[in-house]
Amino acid sequence: MTTRFFPAAVFFLAVAVAVALPAAVHGLGAGATVAAAYGSGTVCGVVASQRTRAVRCYRGGVLLGVLPNVSFSEVSGGRGYFCGLVSDGSSYLCWDALSPNTTLLPRRVYLNESALLKNLAVGDDQVCALVSATGEVKCRRIDDSFQVPSGADRFSSISSGFGFTCGISMNTSRVQCWGSNRISNDIQAIQNGFGSMQMSSIVAGGSHACGINSTGSVVCSGNNSSGQLDVPSHSSFEFSLLSLGATHSCAMRQANNSVTCWGGNGQYSVYGTDSISFELIVSGSNFTCGLISSNYSIGCWGPGWPGESAEGLQVLPLTKILPGPCVLSVCECGIFDLSQLLCSASGVICKPCRIQAPILPPPPQAMPPLPPSQAPPALVSPPSSPSRALRRGLLAFAIVGSVGALAGICTLIYCLWSGMCFGKKKVHNSVQPTITRGNSSGETTSTTSPYSRSSTIRRQSSRVMRRQSSRAMRRQRSGTSSKHQDKAEEFSFAELAGATGNFSLENKIGAGSFGIIYRGKLHDGREVAIKRSETGPRTKKFQEKESAFESELSFLSRLHHKHLVRLVGYCEEKDERLLVYEYMKNGALYDHLHNKDNVERSSSPVNSWKMRIKIALDAARGIEYLHNYAVPPIIHRDIKSSNILLDANWMARVSDFGLSLMGPGSDHDLRPSKAAGTVGYIDPEYYSLNVLTAKSDVYGLGVVLLELLTGKRAIFKNGEDGGTLISIVDFAVPVIKAGELAKILDSRVGSPELNEADAVELVGYTAMHCVNLEGKDRPTMTDIVANLERALALCQDSHGSISSDIISIASE
């Protein structure tokens, strides 16, 4: 993985997972559902009460859109930038808050599924996080002098400030700080200020840090030039949440969730926040924002809040913001009120676990003796509850007994099912795997042996389940399928010649790999497309055609998916090789995008942003099936717009498997004898290094996405009167990176409507990453499908030109 930068920012190559800390804390660089990107006056939040918990921002009186429109669990602000953690924990993205655009595009998407992180802590020039499983700290920074703890150090929480980060040691509960060598003395002074004190939380500010110790008191250390260390008098456990700026500090009271601030030369005491209840607070360098409890809106105050008077709190016109991430796990400290409503019935919000003052028993008091008439009778004791040790013993006994009983029942069931109880043994075929797939009529066809049980391959909605399913199916590989294992319908050459008018030119509808395609009508009335390989002597060229024929027949006879063209049958007589497919009434996507006849907006239903995104999603789902659910997985090798066909209902299907190869395991790559594909679509990494992976298909689809956006061919002449040849990648990617996609959109479709604009930008962003030079920097097909699903969802409320009955995005 590589590291990319934008102004004063670094991206950490991993993912973060939100977890409850012993005490809820939000500082200059700590993750929450609200973030302040200082230096730009940008405040962002994760929206509530929507199925997609996207990020929205406010800056200088303008509401900002943030792409991609996917769910996030938290955001964290730095100096002129902020980062967000995607809800499923698979990635986080960062945005330039100084961008003049009203829709912010992420500069880079990072994935690291092998080392999940927690506690994202963004500072000015560094992003740090903890490895969830171990507590090891990982940091990325611009300043090469920024030092990090040794790999042996483990932390329960961290927070980032200006050039430094502090954390609480997992073993000792003491504060440890690290950062730039330029301020090493200041960093050491901050750490020394906490000494050997055991801390429950730590929050970093500009050049100071504060935390709550084990006795519930707020302790601060570091620079005190503006009074930021002068903590107001308070009782133990009075404060539950801290937030620090450059020269000020704020704390939330446990009793009523009001906020008090100190430091900043006394400028923060005039805003009256001690009368308002907040759910959380975050700080920029010289202002603070909080999520107001009454309506879940964000209010900001402070001398550095842009354009505001010296007094008063400004409520931002953002929609409702979540008070915490929506999770599917069990909440240790209770569930937040209105969780179901705020999370749209998808997860709950956990209450933060806050340290409380210990409850001590009342001191014993001398009591006067009771009169004889009220004295208890002899030998009678009041009932008492079981001791804690006894209760634990009973609980342990119940658990062990339950487990033992369950194991006994399972053993008995297995014994009866397998026949072993009666001296019989059930035979299992451990060599040949079982694969159940749907045929063209929607029924399932089992290829099991007589004694094996079938398993059904289902498309899972969550990315984690998709990966697990994909890995499970790869373990079931049985080698190359041949046409005899799942035989398609066999036709005679005379029958197919009659169906096509003896392969007349008027029935020619296209060409595929190593063959011409004709439209035909079988004797039973079925309309079909027939691909006929060219005949000739048994030369190397003929052997290539034979190989392509065998490849398509082998693949398509066992692949059944609504976004793949279905094979009807084949013909193999002497030197003739023909394949028969279902007929795609609306032809190839290429023709709708690039034929000269298609110049008016009304000339084709494809001239609609909603329809173009739907076509892209259909094709992506077909390719995703090949990569993740086919057994073995398949690499198409020739993804292009002419191989994406449209049926009578304008559903897109991937076609032409003549160049396809069976993919290797996830930890291997293919090295074919030579690169194959189509100029303009072929993966440059595959072409130059002859290393084929599933990401080669991703590149081809990225080119198709750029065709759908711009209406340009993969290779075209740039200029009205000819001009030089240029690839669509070189033409479009720089424009998308500059945030000016609207300048190159296909004029035949017209300007996107409001909701469509966000969808089109998301498709552009996705395409840009698909055509990265290196395969490792490209997204997976699962990621692409997720983005395109979201883009199409954004279009559903737009008043496009397609009727709703044409749009179909039902899962397989």
C-alpha cells in the first residue's frame, strides 16, 4: 500500500472500528460523529435518521456535500482536512476542507482488512490509530522526525494534538506521549506532568493535554500561556467528557451535560454554554462545537468561530446528527434513547461508559436497644440474599451443565443421523465438492454425489459475508468444468444455417472474439444470437479459435446469472464451431454510446443518467459474480462496452467469454503466455508485466464507466477536426481529480438533476480509482457494486426520463 497526501495531511493505510472507552472523550484529534477541521472553519457530522449515514459539512454559511455517499461511523478533524471511518470498518477516507468546491471528494480510499484499527486520532500533520486486536499504535505523518512508540507498547486510547500524540498505557494506565523531534522537550514535559498517575482518559490539545484520573478528577499538563491548564474547582467525577483546542479546554458535566470552558485568556467564559445540554463536544484550534441534546443539531462558539460575534452560540443548518455510531453489537453500558429512530432501525447507539464515583455503604451507627416487646424471637434470622461467591458458583454450574447437556444432545443427533449408533457409517465424498446453482428457469440444479448434501450460494448484503462466502466457495474448487459436465443443447450445422438465412449479411449483428455473430430464429420460434467461428486449416489461428470456443462453452454451460448472457447451445461439426446465445434485443452498449445515429436526447433510453448508472451496476454485478461466486473464479479479460449487451428490458449482461481464464487463489496471480484484450481497455499493468489478476477486469470496467460519463470512445481523436489520438483515461481522470467532472459529461444526456449530480460524481470518483495504474490501488468488484448501488439509490428521487418499471436492482 502507498501513502498519499493533500495539504498538511496524511492518510493512514488501515481501518478504524469505533469502540466504547472507559470514559467518553473528544479532543482536537479524536474521532466522534462530529468533527471540526480547524484552519478552515469546517464542521462535519454523520447524519441521523437515514438508512445511509453519510457525512455532511458546513463552512462559511454554505452546506457542503461529501462523497462518496456511504455510511460512516465517525469523523475526525485535523488542520485543513478531516477523515471519516466507513461503517463496516473496511476503510476510511480523508477530504481537503480547504477545497473551494461545494462537494468534497476524497483524495484516497484505503483498505486494510488484515489489521483493523480503533481510536482514529487526527492531528495537524499526523493520523494515528490503534490496532484493535493488540492496542499497538500506528501513525502516518508528513514530518519525518515524528517518532512513534515501539511495537511492544500497547495502549487503551490515544488522542492527537499539534505535532504530538498521547495515549494511556494498557498495562500501567499511565500517560505516554510521542511526536516530532522538533518539540521533543515539550512532549516530554506534557508526559512528565502526569507522572505515575493512573488515568481513565486522555485528550490532546494544541500544546497541552488533559485527562480524567482514576479518582475522577481532571488533570492537565503542558503549556499554560493562556490559562488552559487552570481547571475550575470541581468535585470528583463531576466531569465526564473533555475537549481541547489550541489554548483552551472544555469539559461536560455529568449531572446535566452542560459545558464549561477555561483558558483562551478568559474569552470562552462569555458564551453561556453552562445552560445548554450537549451530547458531545469537539474543538477546533480556537472554537468549540457541541451536539445539542434537544434537537441533535450542532452549535458552535468561541472567538475563532468564523464571522461570529464575541458572544452567542450559532446553531448550524445541518440536518440531525448522530450522537454516536450505530452498531449491531451488544451495548455494555446501555442503549441510547431513540436509537432505533436515529439509526433508522439499523443498529443501536451505545451509551458511553463513564466512570462513576464508588458507592460506599453508610457508616455504622449506634442504635438504642429495642424494647422487649419488639425484640426478634430467638433462633429466627431474617432472610438474606446469597453471597456473591455463591451466586457465581451457581452461575458457573448452570453454564457448565447447559454446555454438557447441549453437547450430549448434539452427539446423540449426529449418532442417529450418521447411522454410527447401529454399526453403520454414513459415506461422505470429501474429494468432490458440492455446488448448487440456479438454472435459467430459476430452479436449482445439483451436481452432488449420491451421499453429499447440496449447499446454496447466496449473495450476501454485507461485504464481510461476501468475502467469507467467496473464500468458502474457493475451497470447493473441483478443477476445470468441461462441456460434458453440464451439457448445453446441441444443434446441427444445417439447423443453425437455416435459422440465419445461411448466415446472410442482413442477419449479421456483430463480432466477438474469434467469430461473427448473427441473429437467428430457431424452428420452435426462439430468437437467438449465433456466433460462428471462422473456418480454415488447422493453423495456430484456428487453434486459437478452437480454444476460444472451448472456453466459452466450458464457462457459460455452468454459469447462471441474470447479468451474464445465457448460453442456449452449441454446434461442433467437422471444422465448424458455433455457439448459440439468448438474443439481446437492444444490442451492445457500445452502439448506443458511439453510433452516429444516437445524437438526440430522445434517440435512446440510454441517454439518461439514471439508466446509465443502472447499466453500469448490472454489468458490475455480473463481473462480481465471476470474481467472487463462480467456482473456480473467472477473469473475463475483455471487459468493454461492446461486450455489455442490453436485453428487451434494458437489463445489461456481460458477454463473450472467449478470452476468459479461471482465476488463481487470492494469494496468487496468473501469467498467461501472452496478454490479450482490446486496446483502450486492457490493463496497462497486465499488458506490460503479463501479470493477470481480477483487478484487470476492474480496469476495463473503469473505462466503460468513463464512456458512460463522457460519451467518448476508449480511444478517440481529441479535437473537432481530427486531432491526436488520446485515451479516455488520460482525457477524463485529470478533470475528475480537479473536481470538474461537469465539464466533460456527455451533452446528449443533459445536466444531472440535483440528486443525480451526487450520483454522477460518485460514479466519476469510482471510475477514477478503477483505472489506477497499479492493480493494488484499484477497488474490488464488491466495492464498485456498493458504490454504484448507492449512486442508483441517489437517482431514485430524481425525475428522470425512465419509467420506474424499467429500473430493476433486485439482488440475485
